[in-house]
Amino acid sequence: MQYLINEFLRILVKISLKGYFNKIVIEGKENIPKNTPILLVANHQNALIDPLLLATHTGLKPSFLTRASVFKKSFVAKLLNFIHMLPVYRVRDGFSTIQQNQTTFDQTYEVLRGNGTVIIFAEGSHSLIRNLRPLSKGFTRIAFGLKEKYPEVTPVILPVALDYSAHKRSGSIARVTIGKVIPVDMPSAKSGLLTKSVQVALKNLVVEIPNEDYDQQLENLIAHQVDVSSREDVELFLKTGQVPNPVKEASGFTNKLMKIFNFPLYWLWLMKKPGVKDPVFSSTWKFLIGFALAPAYYLVLLWLAISSPLGSWALAFLIMALVTVIVNKNPQE
């Protein structure tokens, strides 16, 4: 039953993500190995959107390591465990909690032993800045801990980059770039070498905008219609000034239409927005509002179209609400 519910949710989330984004690009899917324990190590720029994309667009059925603070309420903890999320305790959660990580590690060992996938956002936190930050060593501890407990199991590290044309906006581009696997074929004494290898691999996948004059360079990239979700295009422009695949400038007009025809959902976001202290969670809340409440809104419009004097008007409004979601497009930021 749990499997069927998770599969149903996965399909719903995938459809919703395709509605939320104007375009989702998946590159390097052929690099995903089969019948192999995978530690998927990714950068982290867009809160809950990152794991949802990886869970629905890679063909994998992963478990996730996430910060323990979100597991504080028992109901939430049960829900997160149900969808294969596992808590990681950090120093900021209190030194006494660190030892609880061993239970989580033991659970990941069992997932990996069955040729499953565990996703780790190894930067340790999220950020809207288009740069790769230093990786923590948690994934190496899991990799070598697995080999110590089950010597016959040989895991691999799969580096994956997540990039966005506009982190906080719907109707934008999301890009998932999957790199080549890195075998864990060294002794645990060389864990630093493994961390460095993964850092280099991810750095070659993630969009990198130099920290020096970051805002000015980002503004220049957008002004020249460079696809800021594409590492190759950004790197080429910064080196040569060339723009091989210019992104058509979006006026945001379709986004305004979507807000009009989906106003109840947009109004809920406007009510929630002041309480969103961290802008990284903007897309997360917009997506969750749509995922949870859009079906009810569309069903109400359908009911009005069938059973009320507003019939033809409600049907037209419903059609426009759906069409504007599909064609919704926002400029890069």
C-alpha cells in the first residue's frame, strides 16, 4: 500500500512540476547506473523543489537525508518517514542529538544494500547564489560506513547539478544535469580525496558565476539573453561574450494572465508571502499552494460550468485557468 501511495504521489508531483515550470531540462540521464547502490550528491538552491525534481525526473525512487529540525512534530515525522525522508542532526540541533545520526546512517545502509538511492545535499544548506559551496563530509561517512558494514557492497557517488533560470518564479526553466559516477574504490583513510573528487565533479556541472561583481555579472548575463540555467552557455559568455542559445525575453504577460484566472490561488500566496522569511522558500510555497488547492479550485469551476447559470462563463474561465498555467512564462532573474 505504501508503495502504491508513493507512486501515486510521485505522478501527481511530476505533473504539478510540469505545470509550475515552463520547461524542465534533464541532461545526462544515461549516466545513471542500474542495480547499483547510489549516493546521489547534489547542490541545493531551491528548498523543497530540489528533492521533488530529483524524485520525479531521474527515474530513481530515492530516500532523502534532510535536516532533523523539520521532524519535531510527530505527525510531520511520520509523514516524512512515509515518503522516505530521513533526519540528519547537526551541531546546531544540540550536541546530544548528534549520536542519533547513527540510526539514520544504519537506515541508509539498508537502502543502499538493496541497490537503492540516497540523496544528500552535501552543501549542508540552501542558497540562491549560483555557485557551488564547500561540501560537507557526511556522504563519505555513509559510503565508507556502508563498505565497512557490508564489504561485499560497492556504492558509487552520482554528482547532480540543479540550476534554475529564476529560483523564485513559476513559468521558469529548471535544469537537472547528471554527471558520471565516481566509484568508492579507495580506503576510508582517503575520504578527503573522495570529497575533493565529488567537489570537482559538481563544480564542472553547476552554473558558476564568480563572486567578484556577482550581481553585475548576473545582470549582464540576463541582459544578453544567456540561459543562466546552463553552465556551458554561462561559461562560454563569460569567456568569449558569445551567446549560442539566446533565451527569448519574457514579458511576464502570460504570468499576469495566469494570476488573473487563478486568482484565489494567487491571493493565498499573497497572504502567505509576508510570513516567508527566507526567499529560498518562495517557490516551495507557491508550488505547495498549487499542488494542494488547484485541483479543488478547478473542480469548483467545473461544477459551476455544469450545474449553475454561469455555465459557459465558468467553463471558459476553467479553460483559461488551465491554459494560462501551461503557457505561463516568467523572465530570468
